[in-house]
Amino acid sequence: MKIVFFGTPGFAANILEYLHKNGVEILQVISAPDKQKGRGKKVIATQVKTKAEELKLSVLTPNSLKDNDFINELKKINADLFVVVAFRMLPKKIWEIPKMGTINLHTSLLPNYRGAAPINKVLINGETKTGITTFFIDEKIDCGRIISQKEVKLNNDTTAAQLHEKLMNKGSKLLLQTIESILTNKFTPVVQNNNLSISDAPKLTKEVTKIDWNKTAIEIHNLIRGLSPIISENEILKDVAICPATWFNLKIEDKEIRVKLLLSSFSEKTNNKIGDIETDNKSYLKVNLLAGSINILKLQVAGKNAVNISQFLLGNKIDNKWKVA
């Protein structure tokens, strides 16, 4: 089967490599154009483009998906199937080109959590399960016929970065299985049930990332892990689009420090005083709320490296003058 692969971030790059190593014939890779980043305006290629070049695959990075020359180039390839992973919305003129259709890998159990940020929203909402879905693209975003799904269990400490890694690995396998089922015509697409109670997953905004200490402890904990880049003790996912992290201000008199809160735990124990800080200035720092408390496990002061709470307390003596805001 001849395939054209569309993708942009690391999530898609890893899946591209998996498909290639498992013998999928990828004739062309499509990714976003290079961008200038940082103060030096250095031109950076997407992770998919970088991976494609490493695998010696042909890459196109069109400025416009509606450009007629680009569309004609796709038609000339005469691919059987287009595969989309973490890419922008395709116009109908593109997704209707291949004779076997265009499929997408989505990181939720559709029809639930349609949109740009399903990994984050399932955790922010405190869901106990999520999953991955392969489906045929049609006119409406994330609404096409479902080909296959795989469920993934969640616990109340799963972070966005951990879920990203798990869904990337499971998604690679599910996508390969989906491609093989289409090749052998051993699949039965299912129309999505829109009568279900459906949550959406819109693109994350800056407003979402600031902690509101008036919310319940479990709501705050779910927000923290739903935006957390922490994979493990020594591993951080460097993808701000997926894991921007929550933040708050730590205040003492006229001094205010902006802090990213990267990892937390939740406790039902509290003194019921909103924003009241408890610490032994050695190993723990707890923020009390009306319904439980938050233990800060890992944080990052603006302009500094991420540290665990014991490292932070080595250089900062916290007393009752300190407040969270």
C-alpha cells in the first residue's frame, strides 16, 4: 500500500518512524514549514521533517494546503491512503484524493473529547479512562467513521506527559493495525454516536494555565497534572504545546515570584484556610484549601531550572509571611 504521511510534532515523528520500520511504504511526508524561533531567530524544522530526512523520505512543507500546485503534486503521487497524525485541518480537495480515503489518529475515545487538546482535558476533568481512535476524515473535525479504538486506563496521578508517551506508543501500533486492516479490507467502519454526552477538548489558552486557589484541591491537582511535562523523576517532555504547565505567584511582602507548578499530589487533609502554606522547610510544602490540600512536589521558578521541593526549600526559607496568589 502506497501512503502519504501528514504530521508535525514529536508525537507524529515517532509514529512515522514506527510505521517506516514496520515496512509501511511511505512515498511522501507532508509537514509544516520551517519556523524562526528564539531570540536568535534560528530557523527550525518540524520534528516530522527532521525524522523524515533522517529516514531518507521525501518531504514537502507547503505554506498553503490550498495551493493548486501542491494539490496537483499530491495527485501525481497516486497514493492509496493518506495518514494524518497531529497535523492541521485538511481541505476536502486533499482528503478526498486517495482511493482508500484519508485516516487520522486521535488521542481520545471518539466521539468524546474532539478537538486540539484531548490529552490535557481528560486529565483536567478527572477521567478514569481515555484512549486512541483511528477514523476516516470527513467534512467535520474528528467526526468521521471510526475504524478502531484502544482504551487506556488512568489513575489520579497520571500526568499529561506520561499520557502523551503512552498514547504515542499505543497509537503507533493501532495505526499500523488500521493500515493493515484497510489493506486487507478486514474492517467495519462505525458511524460516531453523537447522542452520547460528549465533552470537547478545545485548544489550550494562557488563561487555563493559571491556578485559581479558590477551586477545590482535586480540581487544582487535576489541572496541574493535566498540563504537567513530567514523565519521570529525571525526564521532562519539552513540548510547550502539549505540556505548558500551570503557574502561580509566590508572594512575600513586596516580593513576588512567578512559579510553574510541575507536579503535585492531593490530600483530603486541610486546615480549611484557602492558600495557607504549611512546610517543614526541608521536605514538603503544602497549600491548604477548603476541600483538601495540594502538596507541591516539583516546581520551576521563572528563569531557573526545574527542581523538586526539597531542593527549592534548601534556598528558600518559607514562613507565615509567604502567600500564594
